[in-house]
Amino acid sequence: MDFEFDSELPKCTIKKVVGSSPQNANGTTYFNLGIGDLTLTTDAISYLKRSNNRDNEKILSTIACIILTVLTYALKRTG
């Protein structure tokens, strides 16, 4: 499950990508979460880039909402 959102400042906008994938180890399911910046010219995701866009609170609250969405989806599937 992938999610995209924008990190915005007056001078620039950076597209952020959050990807989640279920993993299984010894019968226990957990989710791997990857967070990165999307490079629009190549469609590549950079997991190491530091954008320093000064909107950390927005980014963290967006990621928290995404985590809740992923967990809700997982709980509905496992019933």
C-alpha cells in the first residue's frame, strides 16, 4: 500500500511517499514502512535525502494517519 502527499513551503513543494508492505516472520505479521522523497524527473524514491522543509509536524502527523489507515486495513482483512 503506497501513499503520497506534498511537503510545501512558499518556494518549493516536495512530494513525499510512504510505502507499507506486510512481512511475516515465524507466523507473526508486521508491516515494513518506508518514507522518502519522490524525484519527479526519474520517479525514483530517495530514502536518504534530507529535504529540511521545516514542516516536520505536518509530516509526522500525516505518517501517523497513514499508520492508522494501514493498521485498520490489516485488522479488517484478518477479521
